Amino acid sequence: MPDMGKMLGPLPVGAWVAVVGGGLGFMLYTRSHAAPAGTDEGGGSPLDTVGNGAVGGWQGTGPATADPGGTNVGTITDNQSWASAVENWLIAHSYDPAQVVSAISNGLYGAALSPTQWAIWETALLHQGAPPENFTPPTQSSPTPIPVKPKPPPPKPKPPPPKPKPKPHPSHTYYVVRPGDSLSKIAAKFHTTWQVIYNNNRKIIHNPNLIFPGQRLFIK
């Protein structure tokens, strides 16, 4: 064990041990925290570093997508990619997928669009702009007219009830008095009474007990 208090040059031995030990420790610390080989430790901004997304670095250097569900405008070079982009965006915003696909497909081929499809097509143009390639603009189909039922013809007036036929006048019955007749005998023949015959013929019978052959009597 060396004597730490012994003078070695201008400093004691203990002081030299402390200086040498501290230098060795600093060197070991620096080497253990040195950057890996190949890393550019020169100037530049941390914003220039492009990471892989796993440790919080920048995901990419291109412009960010404007809206979730949309497609970077820079990647759209034809009508097919335009259609895919706008369909994905519309479906992501709760539009009916079947209506979206039908509206975009028919719109690119210049077909007539229903009012619902037309509204989807206009929304697509407002969001994504016009398709990059030439295409025939669609047309809006007019809504199907609701058929109007024709009014029924007015009811025909009922014909007036037929006039009652006049009752036929009963034919009158007459009898010519024969010898030996009396009002009672004549009344028995016609199932009536002598009083009826007498009352009907008062103009020519003055006495019911006295009638003459050849008289024309009104019976009924």
C-alpha cells in the first residue's frame, strides 16, 4: 500500500490517483453514450429527420390528407382513382354505399341521375373537384310524375218515374127489359139489388114496381 501522503512532484500521491481515476471514468462515460456509427451528427434540424412511425418520427414528407376518409389529391391521376377516392370519402361520411357507387359510376358515364344520386354527385364535386380526365357530364332525371286519376264522369240523371197508366174505365152494363121481367129478377141476374138498379135509372123508372119491355136499364 503506497503512502498517499508522499509527495510525487508538485502533488501528493493521493491527488495523482484521484486525477487519473477521474479522467478514466469520464472517458468510459463518453464512449458508452456516443452516437452509433453511420449517424449524421452534423448540422441540420431535427425536423429534417423522417421516421418510420414506430418511435414518434414523421410519417411522411408529402402534404397531409385534407379530410379523414379522403385521398391525397396528388395521387389522383385518372378518373378511376378519383372515383375510388370520392367513394371512400362519401361512405366514410355515412352516405349509403349502394347509392354512392351508383351515383359516381353513372355520373362518370354521363347517365341520367336521380335526385338522390344528383345530390351525392354534387357533394363529390364540392369535396374532390372535377375528375382529372375528360368525361361526359351527367344529367339530372326529372322526377317521375305522380299519375293523376281522372275524375269520374258525373252520374247520369235518373229517368223520371213512368206516369201511372190511367185506370181503364169499367165498361158499363145495360139490360133491355123483356116481358115478364121485374127489377128483382133483373137484380138477381147481375148479383145486385133492385134498389141499385132503381137508383141508377130514376130518370126512366118512376115506379120500381112498374117497368116496360124495351126499356134500356143501366145496371152498373
